[in-house]
Amino acid sequence: MKSKHQKNCLKIAIVCCLIMSLTLAGCFTGWNKKDKALYMGFVGLNAVDTYQAFDAFDDPNKKELNPLMQNKGSVVLIKLIGLGAIYWLADKYPAQRTEILGACDGVMTGVVLWNANVD
């Protein structure tokens, strides 16, 4: 029998693989390597944040503070919407793409570090 931790990691890995498979579906046309790396970093940081949220749901001593993410299903939904919205925004505004993605990575890095320090 798999532990909750193993099941959570598996779910998160599946979501990451689905998101990253966008590169195989013809997305990122015209994006440079740096912007692709920034977006993949954003995906990775969101995966870590998703794991942290799942961990909070499984531990009665922790609490997810984002009011939009109150169960595992809502976390996945919010993350997928967020990843899609940021991709769309960065794709729509190529002149500002690097700045948009860099800012998003910075914010998500802060969130992940905050969560890590709360434990």
C-alpha cells in the first residue's frame, strides 16, 4: 500500500508531465531558450507549492492559507488555470515575456520559501 506522501508525489508528477508535454504539442513557438526555461521553472515551483499544499491538507498541524485552495482538487484546478493564464500572457506579449516569467518565478520562489519556513 502506498503512503499518502507517495500518492501525492505521483499525482504531482503526473500533473507536471502533462504541463511539460505542452512543448510536444507545438506550444512555445518563437520562445527563446531562456523564456522556455523560465516557464519550466515556474511549472516546477508550482509543483513544489502543490506538494506543500497537499502536505498541509494531510497534516492536522498545518493549514493552507490560500482561500481558493481548500482541498486537493481545488489546488490542482487553480494551478492548472494559473499555469495556463501565465503561458497565455507570456505568449501574447513577447516583448515583455522574459520580465513576466521572471516576475512569476520570483513570486513563486517567495511562496515556496515561505511555505518551507512555516514547517
